[in-house]
Amino acid sequence: MPKVISIHSYRGGTGKSNFTANLATTLALQGNRVGVVDTDIPSPGIHNLFGLEPEKMDKTLNNYLWGENLIEEAAYDVSANVGLDGNSKIILVPSSINAEDISRILSQGYDVKLLNDGFRKLVKSFKLDYLFIDTHPGLSKETFLSIAISHILILILRPDKQDYQGTAVTADIARHLNVRKMMLAINKVLSNMNFEVLKEKVEETYHAPVVGIFPLSEDLVQLASEGVFCMKYPEHPITKEFKKVAQQISDGQ
């Protein structure tokens, strides 16, 4: 049965899109067909990680939400861009980076039900095993939809007081929305911190499992969104951590 996975953070700058791209690619490497939808419409960017240039994005999620095309027409096979072959597939639905498009959708809004319908059509049309939703940080009706329809919600947080407080609010709302499974991933952790103590503290605070702890990495920063990290550095400790998260998702099916 296909799984819908929302990747969310209460605040920006947590590394959510990088996390989404790497986890989606890690699962694709296992021979899965994986879809990714960039619903971070005010500040899209995950297309860069998948090597999809803006001039090749003839149709985007924005066009679908305005009723100008089918969502399948805004879906791009980026598998070869990241070095995947065989049965491994990544299908990306990007959001527009055009300033006018962003301004229009922010001022006019869009039909949330249409977005939900689009998710279902993507899963069916491309026979996806997983569909990732890269959300916009914070809380909104669009976020609530993504949380509500997800089989798995992964909340990204940094070891920072503002992140802790915001994640508490988000986790509480997720439980009110009866999210089926909630997981936590801690990102940008300083290497001198005790990871086990941090894991225990976060799990005790939010009553949810921490599925991965990712250190602050100069290698990741130096890549500067020029590709998917786990494909560039297959033996890196961060890549191994993504494999652990992917395994926990696979085991939970």
C-alpha cells in the first residue's frame, strides 16, 4: 500500500527540503517509485536538489492549483538527474519560483481539496510506493491537510529553544488531527553534544520516537544544494543515518 509522508518543521532553516530529498532518494534506491511534491509555495527550492532547472519547469504545482493543467503534467521524472536507474524512480512536482506566481497564490490562495485530489492522482498515475510532501514551515490550513492525510509525519527540529517550543505546538495539533504515526528527526546537532542524552530528552518531551540525529556538517553545507547528498557521499555518516531512517519507515509498513 502506498505511503504518504509529510516532512514538516515549525520554523524555517531546519534543513527540511534537504532532509526530504535525501530520504526520498534513499527509499528510491531500494527499488521504490517515490513521488515528491513541493508544497512550500512561498519559498520553493527542492527542485535544485534534484537537478531540475527552472527553465525546464513548463508546468508547476501552481498551474495545477489554478486549474490550468493536470497534476500529472506538472510531474517530472528526475531519477536520472540524481543518478538513479532501473526500478528506482523519483517523480517531482515543483512549485513555481516566478515572483508573480508566488505573489498570486499568496494573495488568492487555492483550493486545499484540489491539492488533496492531486496527491491521490499522483499516487495512482505513477504507481507510487511513497509520496513525500515537502511542506511550508509553520502552521496553516494547508499544513493541517498534509498532516491529516499522511500515514507518517516526520517533524524536523534543531536543538534550539524556539524549535522545541514550536515542535511542541505542532505535535499537539498532529495528535488532535489523529496523525497515524509521528516521528522526530533532530538536525544540525553540534558534534560535541551527547546524542543519546539528546535523543532521550526529546523523546521524553514529545512522546514520539526520534528516528534520526544528524550532525551539523560542513560537507553538506559545501554541497550548497548542488545535488542530493546521499548520492554524492554514499559512505558518509549522514548517508548512513538516512538509511537508518528509511529502514524504520520500511519496517513500519
